[in-house]
Amino acid sequence: MVAQAGARGGGVLRRRILEGAMVYLDHAATTAVRPEAVADMTEEFGLLGNASSLHGAGRRSRRTVEEAREEIAAALGCTPNEVVFTGGGTEADNLALKGLYWARNQADPARNRVLVSAVEHHAVLDPVRWLADHQGAVCEELPVDSAGRVSPGDLRAAVERDPGDVAVISVMWANNEIGTLQPVSELAAVAREYGIPFHTDAVQAVGVEPVDFAASGVSALTLSGHKLGGPVGAGALLLARGTDPVPVLHGGGQERDVRSGTLMTPLLRGFATAVRLAVAERPGHAAELAALRDDLVAAVRERVPDAVLNGDPLRRLPGNAHLSFPGCEGDALLMLLDAHGIECSTGSACSSGVSQASHVLLAMGADAETARSSLRFSLGRGSTRADVEALAAAIGPAVERARAARRKRRAA
């Protein structure tokens, strides 16, 4: 019954989109849970059992968890014992950065430098800055080019200043704001030369880019359920053999003694189903998204000729279109579009209600005004040409209103 209700809810959402009541262009923030994952979780919620219990119900729950682990491993090119379940991407990033720093620093106190790209998600940047503020770490942010990409040469130069003091390196697979893909395998190869663990946040990449853990050569990889059609509250950190972070959470040691906490069997089953389907359908889905994204960019530029596409124009996520609109404030433009039923996101972070310039665009060399004038339109499963047409119809008038309001404020 709940599964049917979930399916009906998804149908209502789809109908609202098709009828023009809502155009959802923020799939990079979160996307709809797949019906198959809803069905699996619904069935599992009706069953009893703690995966750590030894009786029959516990063993059944444990079997479900291990089958989920096997599914994710098969989809992402790793072994099941390399999959550590977490409560989501942020927890996985914290475990990777803090845990690997502590492990390496405890083994050799000289290892106190952490290298991260300047365009990382705050789930990576903030833990590293916390380590710097409270644990004596030295946080070094690697520069990026105008497309937001880290050069393997720059990473090598940073490491070679003192290879013995680098505890861990982290560079995301794909940028959540601008969509640029990083040369992860090349960067990981540099780290391997010096025996340094390399972590990548692949939250935005899994399901739309080919992600093979073993082939990439990385030591640790983060993924999250709700970005690819699974539930919020389920994620994983893939850890290569011999990569052993110090736990951030202590308790029952349920996940390889690396992560403690009762395993949420229903969510993990739905998570695994979403990963399996997203990876299996990736080639066709990514091609459709890329074509739709190109149409979106062309439509916006036709209505707003001075709009600027940010990030790498070619090596980018297929569903990401991140544009700056000169003379606008991104949050004002967002609200104008929202009033027309078009939902997207700004390229800037918002802290305590204060709009801030995007740290990603600033790292790429943009000025503060440009870094506050951007919007991210992100496509996903269910996105249609009608969504693009709705945005095309609304973007020109919205930009004009945003620019007029800004001029009026400045003249006052």
C-alpha cells in the first residue's frame, strides 16, 4: 500500500512538471527516489531485524545488507569488503579526511599537510579547515584553472615541496557547482608515486559518469544515495585494501570497525538498487542529459546573449549548466524564476541568510560580482524538453527585472 502511495506521489510530481506547474532544475541538490528503490525499501520496512543480531531475523537483515554491499561493489568496480556504509556523503567525506589524517599523522607526526582543491564541496573543505584549526594540520588548497580543473603538474609540485609531510590528498571527481570533471586517475597516480592516500568525492559523478574504483587508482571514494535516485540518509565510502582511517564514530564497530552505528537495512537496500540501476542505465541516460543540457544553454544564450557558461564546456557533467548573468544578483534571479515555477539554485553559498560569492568561481579567477551572479540548472531523470522551453520563456524577462532592481538599488 505504501509502495502504491509512493508511486502515486511520484506520478503527481511528474504530472505537475508536465502541466507546467513546476519545473525542477535542481537535480544536483537532490533527485527523486526511484520507484524501484521505494518498492524495495517499503518491503524492507515491513520486516524486523537488526543486522548485528545473531538470531534468524538478524541474519536475514544481515544478508540484505551484504547483498546491497555486493551490488554496489559490482556496479563501481570494487570488492564488497571495500564498501563501508555511512549515513551520507558528508559523513563519508569526514571519515575519509579526518580518519586518514589521524591515521597518517599518528604513524608519523611529520605528516601534517592536507592537500585539497580550492573548489571542493564544503563537506571536504570544512573538515580539513577544522583539522587545521583544532588538530595542527596544515591545509593547502590546490589552485585551479579558469575551467575549475586541478593540474596534475600543480599537484606534483605541491607534493614535491616535501613528500614526507603530506598526510592525505582530496580532489573531487566532478564539481557540484560548475560540473567540471577532474583528471582523477592522473591525480591519483601522482599520489601513488609517493605512497599518499588519495580521496575523491564522487557524489555528483556516480550514475552519470563512468566510475570504476579499481581502475581510477584512488584510495577512497565517496558516494551518496539521494543524488542518484536513492534515499537521503544512505551513502558509502569505498576504501581500498590497506587504507584504514581512524574512526570518527565509536560504538559497535559495525562497518569494519571503521564506522559504528546500527545499519539501516531498508535504506541500504534502496540505496543499492538505485546505484545498480543508475550505473546500468548510465550511457543512454547521460547522452540524453547532455543533449538536453546543450539545448538549455543554447536557449538561455539566445534570450540572454551575455550569459556566460562556467566550467569546462566539454569535460563536464552531462546534466550541469552553470551560468553567470552579468548585472544580476543570483539570489534575486533565483526568486524571480521560482515565482514562475522554475526551481534551480544559485552558484553561491548562503550562510546565516547572507549571500556570499561562490568560492568555486572565485578560485577560478572570477571577480566577486561575477561570483554572485550565477545560477546552476541541473537536469536529471524526468527532465524534459518542456522544462527547457519553460526556462527559455522565463529567463529573459527575469534577467531584465533582476538587472532593473539592481540598478534601482544602486541609484538609491
